[in-house]
Amino acid sequence: MLYARVPRIGEVKTRLTPPLSRRQALRLHRALLEDSARMVRVAARRAGALPWIAFSAPWEPRAGRSSGFLRGALRGFERLPQRRGDLGARMLRTCRELLGRGAPAVVLVGSDSPTLPRRRLIEAFRSLRRGADLVLGPAEDGGYYLIGVTAARPALFHRVRWGGSEVFSVTLRRARRLELRVALLPPWHDCDRPADLPRLRRALRRDPGRAPRTARLLEELERTVRLQPT
């Protein structure tokens, strides 16, 4: 399940404005989403899983130049809109709904890490199939970029300070208190703050094929925007 905000100007990548304008932040969000969707689709196929996407509200990309690439990137995805509540409540409901439909496990990943190696998602499914109750991919900012579960456990999602620096550690402590079998993936990073932009740009200079839409956009933005924070 790919979790993403609906791409609307002024509502996405707000922590990147400045240095980006609201329009540039929207374009970056679209590029990250497109590359993340392709990564998830390929990883799901190799893992024997089904690709889903959950937008923050019911939404479909319209035909046209600005949405054409996104429509293609989302081809083959099942849709399940996020519900109301904070991030934890929404993720818990998503897990409950998919598990209730018969899925043996659910893996949730955000759309802010387009360079995440596909093997991380594949390994998450392998760990769940080998008997793990919970898989976590810790993010460098203290959160997590991936969570995989075989059961919807409210204690993992309720009363968490989402966006804070202790999301991963709190979740891990609660999992151990529940005596869950936990599998941990290597840490990774996302693109959510100004300092993340130059790092992502350097990575995609070396290997633009990992996130081609994002790589092209950052190359374009670099001509007019100071990506390196002062």
C-alpha cells in the first residue's frame, strides 16, 4: 500500500516552501509519487503482492499533460482512500480493511522515498512470510518509512506523535511489550525538508534511473532554485 497526499497546490511539501514555490513543491510531490509508484509496482510484482494506493482523499488524476505521467504510473493499482483521523488511525483502518478482505499481510510505504531500493519491500514480505508479526523500516528522522503487519494491532498506531523523532522507538517498544516477532530493515531517508533536496540531487546525479522523473525535475529546479540550504 502506497500512502500519499492528493497532489494539490499549497497542501503538499509545505516544509519545502521555501526554498521551493508552492507550484514547484506540487511538481516535486508529483514526481516523487510517480517514481515511488513505479518502485512499488515492480517490487510488488517480484514479491508476489498486489499494489494498492491510498490517497488522503478520493481522487483520480485527470487526463492532460500535467497528469499523464501520473496516470501511467498508477496503472494497475487498486484504490482505497484513507479515512479520517490522524496518521495512525488512518493506517490502522487501512490494515484492518485489507486484512479483512483476506490479505495475509499488509505493507505500508510512503511516497517520499523514491530511491528506496526495491529489495527492501521484497524483504519485508519475505520476513512476514517467514513468521514475523511486524516489519519496520526506520527512517533517519526518527520515524519509519515502512511498516508491515499480519494483524491490525491498535497499540502500534494509537497515541503516537506522528512527525516526531521518536515514532520508530515508541513503535518498537510497544511491539516488544506485545511480544511480537519484529524484523527490522536497514535505515533509509525521505525527502521532506530543505536539507533533503541536495542529498537527493546528489544521489540521482550518480544514478538517475532510480527515480527518473524526480531526477529530471531536480535538474531543472537546480537552474533557478538554491537547493542547498543556507
